Amino acid sequence: MLDVLWVDEQVVAVWKPGGVPSQSDPTGDPDLLSLLRAQLKDDAIQLVHRLDRPVSGVMVFGRTVEATRQLNEQFQQRRISKVYWAVVEGRYDSGPLLHHTIAHDGKHHKARSASDQRAVLLAVKVIGLGDRYSLLEVLPNSGAFHQIRVQLSLSGHPIKGDVKYGARRGEKDRTIALHARSISFQHPTTGIPVTLHADPPVGGIWEALQKAGGQ
């Protein structure tokens, strides 16, 4: 059963578990969109954004054609803001703003540093520090492919479990320690600002680092 964070006639938001694809993919594994449609008995629900399969956190869906159109427009115009939490390797020491130029390497399905390509910024706030890991709050300035993952890796602090971007080892469940903590948007019908939060995964390193940071 999916954890529904918000639901009305226009919009539904859920807590996406890490390891679940946002929509159907070639693996044929259960995907979030299909699971949500089945749970709410509503085949009109449509995807308006995605989270990488190994990532957890809040996702928003449209329930009508107009709501989906309005939300898509907000994403395209970058009027929707998202905040992420990440557990990274090492004691983070790379400063509050990361600046890189990156490109999408479609051949290897990853992002990479590229001096003549798109400039992106990542705002970083340290939430908790441990001996081997740090808990960060990060705000990307764009929707660039794998922006958070590649920028934290380029800073020398890859996300825990993210072997694609240099983590020492992967997780048994193939998730990575990146979590969509909140999303802010204008309700497509009322125009009222809405901010939704999704708690990070329970226990383990997430809980330990939150306690270290006084959360």
C-alpha cells in the first residue's frame, strides 16, 4: 500500500519507495504510476515528473487532463521547487554552493563533467556529520539529468550506494541514499501554494545522521 501524502480531485502525491520505477520500464517490475492507479481505482492519473528508480521521496501526479497540463507547465517554467536530502560519503567540506558544467552522456546513461556544456548550481546545507558519512539538504537549480548525483560525486562526496557515480559500494536493494524531501507548487485549480514533505527512510544511517545534526 502506497503512502498517500495528499489527495483531492485534481492532484495526488505519494511517498515513492526507493527501488520502484516511476513508470513502467523494460524490466516489467511494478511501477509507481500503475500501483497508484490501482490503489485509487483511477486510470486517469498521469505522471508529471519522475524520480530515478533508486531514489525515494515525494512525487506528484495529475488526476485530470487540465491538472496534468497545469502541473506540466509549472515544471517546464521551473516554477516548481524541490528539496532533496542526501547521505554522502565522507565529512562534507565542499562549501554551500557547487558549480559545474555537465552533459548528458546518453551512451552510458549518466551525466559527466563537460567544460563546454551546461552550467548548473547546487545549493548545499549540512544537516548532520558522522565519522564516515554526511547528511545534506540540497537544492538543484535545474532539471538537468542526474544533476545532484553527478555534482556531489564531482565534489568528492558521492551519494551512499551510488556506484554509478563513484560510491565505494552499492546497497543490497540497489537503492541510493537520495530522497526527495519536499516539493512546492501552485494548486492547478485554486492557485494556492502547496508544499508537501516526505519523511526520509526510517532507521539506519538516515536516523543516526539526523540525530547527529540535532534533528
